[in-house]
Amino acid sequence: NHLDPHAPAGTPALVDVIDPATDEVTGSIPVGPQPHHIYPVPGLNEAFISHFTGCSLDVVDLVHNTVIGQVQTRFGPRHLTFGPVGDFAYAIDYYSSSLTVIDTANNHTVAEIPTGPNPNYPQLSNDGATVFVVNSGSDTMTVAQAKAPFAVLRTITVGQHPFDLALTPDGTTLVVANAGDDTVSFVDTATLTVRGSASLHPTGTPVASTKSQKRNVRISSDGRYAWVGDQLGAAFSVFDIPTGELATVIPASGGADIFTELTIGPSRGLAITTARYGPTLDVVTPSPPAPRGQITTAPSCATSACATSYPGDTGPRGVGSHQLVTDPTGTRAYISDRPGGAVTVLDLSSGQPRLLTNIPTSYGAYGFPDGITYVWFT
């Protein structure tokens, strides 16, 4: 839960634990200030909690739901990723222009790789040898060795203020979403060169974009299309990766955010797009791209979930959505409602996703549920 600015001073930062059998919050884990996302460590019953500010990650024991330590980073470890076998974690240091490399066997920092200003997202190559980092404070992407000696290999010029990046399943192309000029850049991972770029808009005329505007990019499982959320345009711009051209624009709810393809379960073959500021989710076909329908996530204001906590909070809970995860069977989906103060639960069992419920988080209107993950043990 990322705290709303209206939250009373001294309100602790918490990670909520939800029981999927009852759809209720069963506990909360106190963590460091301004938690952002949760990242389960591959092969371990642990997770890292990233933060908007501060100089550390929290380490959480997922069996006992407690913090068991911290990993020191530089300032602003917002996002991270893992190597293919989970032996190393790579955390960007947003305010320190660096990438912290962590040995997950002992949770010690083993290297700090210099990047450009305001690094935002890291991405590993499929073989785990190379790490790519988009630098949102400039127009560049840093390419470095993911293993010792962790040297910077190249700095690639992309579009203005790159926000996010995604790698095709075959590992040959990186798609970089640029927030400053509403473009995407296509980077050849073999030659480390930009092979082309395209605008998010059919006319090629940017809307009023800014450095801070979010542009999340995800790639369909067949590697054909890149879906980029255009938050100001309330739409997803979909690009044909082989040709490097804009294929279509799919209308979406306000604040079009993240495309998530459903790859298991009865709804396999569909995808759901979240909306940072809207009360609906959009159901789409990933490839070829096409709209399929909408799901209203906001509950009726006759419910207790609409209760307001401070003047100006209009509710209802369920407005705004961000990250989506599914259970191991692909029959349920869970969506963090930022800024809706809830987790939305979808039933996927019929092959036609539908709303089940909204679970209020522990902060109520003060909480912005941000990162979400589903934990199970085998």
C-alpha cells in the first residue's frame, strides 16, 4: 500500500496479506516508508519489497509473513528484476543514477552499475548475460554486463524520457516506451542499435506528454504485438513488432495502464487492461489486437466500501486499477486498485472474466494498493 498524501502523520507503511479462500485481509506486514512493489525471489520463500524512496529493500519471509531483513541499495529502489535462475537481483536506484546488483543467496550487494539519470526499469536478456536499463531522466538506455565485472557496455539513444521496456520472447528485440515524445523505440539486442521508432498516435502528433507520464509496455505471448498504455489518451497503442509500425489503437478506460495476457486457465487467449483513473477494466484479444468487452470494478455507493475517510475523497473503492495477477489455476485474477483503496477479484472460470468482489485494504481511502503478487507453496 502506497499512502495517500492525506494520511495522518505517522501512519505506518504496510503490506496486506489476503486469504484467497475468504477474500479478506488476514494480516499486515509493517515495512519501510513508501512501499511500491513486491517481488518474490525465485526458488526461495522470500520476497523483496521495493520503495519509492529510502536506500534499502525489505526482505519478507513469505511463510511467516514477517520482515526478516533489509538489503542496502542507493536512493530510490523502485523497480527490480531477477536473473533467469534467481541468483542475482537488479534494483534501479532512481535518485542515484545507478543499478544495485544483489546476491540473493545472502542478500548482499555485490556491485553498483552507473546508469543515466533517473533509471526506471531494468530488463535482463534471456541468457542472463546482459541487463538493460531505461533512463527516464534522459533519452538513453544503459546496457551493462549482468555478471562480473558488471561493466557498462553501451549507452543507446532512444526517444525522450523512456519510461518502460519489454523484451520479445525470442530475445531479439527490446521495445522501449518513451513518455516524453509519445514514441516507441525498437532495439536490436544483437547489434545494440535502434532499428526504428514509431508514434503512439496515428497522426504522429504527440499529445501533451511529460517526463513523469507513465507509458507501460507489454508484449503478447506470440511476440507479435507490443501494447503501450497511453494514459492521457485513454487508449492502448498496439505495435506490430516485425514491421515496427503502429497496428491499431484500442480505446480503454481513463488512464490506460498495463496490458496483461491470460496464459493459463479457462480465459486463456484473452487479456485484461487496467486503467489508472477509470472504474472499468477492458477485456481484449492480444493477437490480433481487438476489444472484447468491459468489466465495471467500482461497487455501488450503497456499500460500505464507498465510505469516505477525508474531505474530498469521493470513492468508491474499485476506481482505478494497476497490476493484475492470477492464481495458479488461472480461474481468478486479483487487481490492485490504485488509487481505489481495494483489491478487485475477477472470476475467470467461465472463460468470460467477470467481477466477483472488491476487497478493501487496511488503509481504506488512504491506501493506494500498488504492487500485488499471488503466493502459493508446493
